[in-house]
Amino acid sequence: MRYNLLGQTGLYVSELCLGTMTFGGAGFWKAIGELKTAEVEQLVGTALDGGVNFIDTADVYSEGDSERLLGAALKSLARPREQIVVATKVRGRTGPGINEVGLSRAHILASIDRSLARLGLDHVDLYQIHGFDPATPLEETVRALDDVVRSGKARYVGFSNLPAWAASKALTFAAAHGLARFQSAQVYYSIAGRDIEREIAPMCAAERVAILPWSPLAGGLLSGRFDPDKKGPADARRASFDFPPVSMERLPRVLSALRGVSEATGASVARVALAWMLTRPFVTSIIIGAKRKEQLVDNLAATELRLAPEHVASLDAASALPMEYPGWMVEFQNARDPRGDTRTPTEAEIRAAALRTK
């Protein structure tokens, strides 16, 4: 297990982070996982024993049960608090009231207290907004998050699922007013869904914001249970919760390439998919979830798999994004620029630079 700095902080986090969406199983979240006390404690203990020091949850997961179960496991395992980085999130609906949702000052300040109570902690290490709230000014959200940090209830703040323009606006506002800035971006990224390479990854690289990919196995599509030319198993998570969306046109090529590298290395398809993500320099920590200890152990082993350059190249080619505007226009215009090296880089070159930049 390797450890990376979280954004512009001095805090190191493991390159794999344990996600807790499978904890609980209340309401909407039942399709994702229904793990209870003993199973949760086993998974958390296995992750910590495997070198993971970073655990992510959210107030909406299983209607608060995920936070409660994680807090109980941490208390039972009795590991030193300073050795574990705990993250949670705010934005989703937590009650029937009109104001029990969103990123208003009122909801943020109420939600951090409830999350800490469920977790049984006096602070979290990372407090993240869990999406975009069109009803609340970003400036109000940033100031409220700064108050959470100044109160000692969170050490750092981050965002999840924001467009690049919104995150950039928030970073600029925080810098201009001396407020706590976003140190991390929790975003969907996998070899089957590389969309963040267009705008979000270059922005994060430029601003030194850590990228924490969620659903690195694309909701189970890259687990090894799906074949390029067959329908997935009936009991797979995708059968009842078809999320996140992926390009079904590119997916067969991706699955075929993953299987080829899996056969060549003797590693599982899931492990190869995670190992490929660990070759991306902009990735700080990959959030992995599991229902079984065996699944978690296999995922943890991805940190030991070193892919050969030719394997990385084949996976890159199979999963490459199609060119989009303005990338193709930038390339078209600057291919005709007589000034040589002063030309604007192409979209492909911008993406390649982002991959090389910490």
C-alpha cells in the first residue's frame, strides 16, 4: 500500500479507500448492500490490516445507518483515532422538511453535528459536499464549510459530483477570502468511464486538488462477472441498480482488453481494472466497496499488481474517449499554425499532460 498527500494538505491517505455504501441496506440502498454489524466490523478490520487508513461514508447512505455502523466498528476495533482518516458527506435529503436537503448554511451546520453523533466522533478528517445544489449560492456553501473547519468539526473539505466550472468558482472564492478550500474531488472514474479527463482532471491537476474516484468497477461491470458478448448474471447489482451509466459502445472493447490482461497476468479482471487506475498520476485514492471479505482482499491486492507498459497501452487504447468539442476544434485550428511549438495543445495532449501531472 502506498500513501499520497491529500491535495494541498500535509495529510497522507492510502491509495485505496474503503467505501461504505454497502453498510446497512435501508430503503433505496438495499440493492447496493445490506451488511450488518459483524460483517461491517470484519470488512473495516480487513481494510485497516491491509494498510488502508482512509474510510469514506455519507449521511444519506442507508439513511444514516452506514455512519452508525462505521462508528460502531471503529469503536469496537479500538484502533488509534489519529491513524484513521474518516470522510463523510452532506447534501442529500435527511428528513421530510423543506430545508433538510441541500447545501445551505442551515443544512450543513445541522448535518455535521448529526453525522458526528452517528459516527461517535468529535471530528471528521474530510467533509465533502455530495453534489451540486442549484438553490444555494456557492459562496454560502463555501463560507459554511469554512465555519465547520474553524469549529474543529472537520479538518478539511472537499466536493463530489460538481462540474469543473462550479468547483473552480468555489476554489477562486475561497482563495480570495481566505476560506477553507476544496482539497479533494470525489468523482466517478473508471476504465469504462473516463469523462473526467476532459475538464475535471486537468482542473484538479492545475489546482492541486486530490481526485478520489468512486465506483472504479463501474457498478460491478468490471468485476469479472460480465463478458463482452453476454448479458450479466441475474443476481448482479446491475440487474436491480443499473448505475453509473457507461458507453455500451465502448464497453465490449474494454471488457475484452481487461480479460486479455487478466489472462496474461493471472490477476482477476477487477484487480486489473483497479491496477490500471493506479497508473493514472492524478488519482490520489480509489474508493472501493465490498460485500464480502474475499472481494475486498482481491481488491486490496491491486496495489501489488504492476502492469507492463504494453498492457497499460492496450487498456488505454480500448477505453479511449472520443474527441469532443472544443478539443477537435483546438486541434484543427492549431495544426495549421505556422509558429511550431507555440501552438495550443490538442485535447489528447491536454489529457496526456493531466495524466503526467500530480
